Amino acid sequence: MKRELLYIDILGFSSMINEQSPKIPQIFNIINELSVYKHYAFQTIVFSDTILVYNKENDKPTHYYLTYMVEFAQQLFYRLLSIDVYYRGLITYGEFEFKQLENIQAYWGKALLDSYEDEDKLLGFGLFVSKDVSEDILIFDKMDMGGKYDFIFLCQSYINLYKRAKGILPVELEIITETDDFDRIDEDLMFLRQIAEMKEICPCEKIRNKYVAVYNWYKERTPKFFKLFEEKGFMPFVINSNYIGSINPWKMELT
């Protein structure tokens, strides 16, 4: 059966195991509390550092399943961000079978194989979507990566503010609170502060290049904002001199 499949791989998991990091039980607690389990249309499989989410049936239009998958991935993104952990995720469409046998769960298919093989080849991290179904994701901005996948900008509040302000800062303080379009702007700025820092201090070139890639994608998408935010370290007062946000911008855990 052809289905939409969300494939997520937690980055740096092997190193965390070798270092006996206290983040490992935190990661599984975060995964365990995701809202995906409450939605009737989806099944979730978790094994080690990999998460699979797929639609049980095909009785809804493609954009319905994809919208929820991106929202599930976004929820995981923000919750892992709180402990400075990232993932690389792919949304694909193809053959995927699942059978609940008497003693085991059996699952296989081309969509799973493609996701497994493609995931490690992608630059950067975050969420990517196959071009085969990318047009069915309607409410998130995407960037053409030139290959099989588009990159999805999960920092939706930040992107929304850029569009609303037409790239011009500061904005009136009331804009931030008048709707829920910008309700996660503090977390978005925290994410940008973190990757801005890590692309400079990360000792491993391969990992550092991942931060550089994601940083540059956001910079390319929001160039006018970046001109100001880079000068001020992505601090909330750049939005408005009276805006302090809900997250202490000077307290960052980079371990």
C-alpha cells in the first residue's frame, strides 16, 4: 500500500550513548509525549533513534496527512530544541507495509528503504519533503534543495513575522501578541542563536557544516532580518526595543 511516511533520525545519538548522556531518557520522554499518538489516522513506530509515522489508511487527501506530519515534526523540533538536540527528518510517499503479528511488528517497503538511504546523504538537518508530494504542503515555507527533496522551514513564527513586517524591523509591539501567528518567535530566535553559535564553535567540521547549511538557508530566505539580527546576536529586542520575550537569551546550553 502506498502511504505518506515521516522518517526521523535523532542526530548525535551514538555519541550520547557513548558519553552516557542524561539527554537520552529525556529524548524518549519527549517522543513518548508527542500528540501523534492521539490522532486516529496515524501509526507510530519508534526503534532506537528512529521514528516512523505513517497514515493507516488512504481515505483522506494527501495534504491532510502531510499537514499533520509536518506539525508532528514541528512539535518534536521545539521540544528537542529545549535540550539542544536536533534531528533530520524526511517525508516521502511510496510503498510501506505494516503487519501486527502475534509476537512482532513487521514493516517494510520502498518508502522506508529510500528514506533510510537518502537521510544520511542530505546536508544540514531539520525536515525535508520529497518533491513528489511537496506541493501538497500548503502552510509551511519550503526551499528547493536541487535534488529529490525540499527543505521545510519549521520556524514558522519567524517566517510569518518576516512576511508580515516585509523584512523591516522593528515592528509595533502589539503585532507580536495580536494573533497566534508569532506565538513561537522566542523559540525560533533561540534556535537561530544556537545555530549561529554552533557554526562558529563546533570542533567537528562535518557537524559544523550542518549548522552552517541550515543557518544559510534561513539567511537566504529572510535576508533583511538577518542583516539586523546578525549584528545583535538574534536578540528579541531587535523586534522591538520593549520586547524581551519569554526565554532568557543569555542562557544557552550548548553541550
